[in-house]
Amino acid sequence: MKKQIVLTAFLLMTLHFTSHAAATPDKIKCVKETYTYQFDGGQPYKNVFYVIGNFVIFDLKWAWSKHDKLLFYKDEAYYHNDEGYPTYLGDGIWSEIVYGTGEYIPHIIDKQKEEFYFDATEFYYLLVDDFYEFFLKESEEDLRWDLRCLQIFINRIENFTKSELRFLRNAIYAKYGYGFKSQDLVEVFSQCDWYDAEKKYSEWYVEDIMTEEDKSYLKLIRLLEK
């Protein structure tokens, strides 16, 4: 009898940790797409895209960009980005000419698709940093929040997974210096230059000082998480 109790306890512990690991994996399964282009007889060049659910991540290597990867959100059949980059139509095709190629769209001479495992911390970092930059960041010169902004936000997150919504929800708390305890949240938000980890504010304090606009985002996210 004693052995059965010990074995049952062990199996329950194993199930708990396995379930937790599945909920917060280190890698996210996706499709890596590599396209080789040639423009007007010039030298071939490549673009790499990672298709993750309702997102596409473009492997960007330009000095002016904040990140070396660019996040696109799916809107109906296409992918849009908040930084003003051309809409990505999929299959290596843009809605406008690719920067630096002149007035003609380059010809795709080769394409490769393969299963890939994208770093989860990097994906969620791109997600929350973009959320902060275009929805949470406040500026006296640029009042971003209005009803139109809220509608854009609703349209964007309605197909997010619970895991993605969890990180967005916690991004609102991170904005005010909340002290995270979950390791995956610590790893993601520690990379955000706008997050002050030294504050370590409590949940009740953060919710007390939170703006009404951010409370609206929080309510919408929680509704979708149910």
C-alpha cells in the first residue's frame, strides 16, 4: 500500500511538470521559408521568414531597425507590420516593391520550406515589445489611444492563443514595473529596455496606478483568455 502511494505521488508530480513544460516550451514549432531572389540580372539574395500561427517573422538584417527580426500580424489572408513595412502576402511576395530593388518586383528563383523550432523567448519578446511600442507607450506629442486604436487592438488579438494573450496581459503590468516571479516572464521582459525590473511593484499597486486606457486593454485580454 505504501509503495502504491509513493508511486501515485511520483506520477502526479511527473504529470504536473510535464504539463507545465508543454505550456511554456523553450521552442515553438513553425515553418521556416527561405526564398532566393534575383533582380534585373543582379546578384541573387535571400529572405527568410518564420511562419508561427497567425504571425510571420521576417529575418531582418538592417542597421536602422531596433530588432534583427520583424513581426507581422495576420489580417485576413495577409500579414501587416506596425513599422510601415510593405504588407507581406506570403510565398515570398510583398504588396509593394522590396526596398532597394528599384521599381520592379524581383523574380523568385528558388524557395525552400522546412520544419523549424523558433526560440520561444525571442518570439514573445518581439510580441510584447511591439505591443508596448504601438499600444502602451505614452507620449505627450503622440496620443496613441483612441477608439480607433482600441478597435485595431481588438481585431488583432481576437485570434491570439492563451499563451500569447498571457504575455500581452503581463506586458501591461511590466510597463508599471511589476515584479515577476515566473521564470519565462522574467526572461522575456528582462530583454525589454522599457521594463524596470528594479521596481518590483506589487499587483495591487500597479493596478492602482494603471491608466484607464491600459485597464481597458487588460479587460479585453482577460475576456479572451476565458
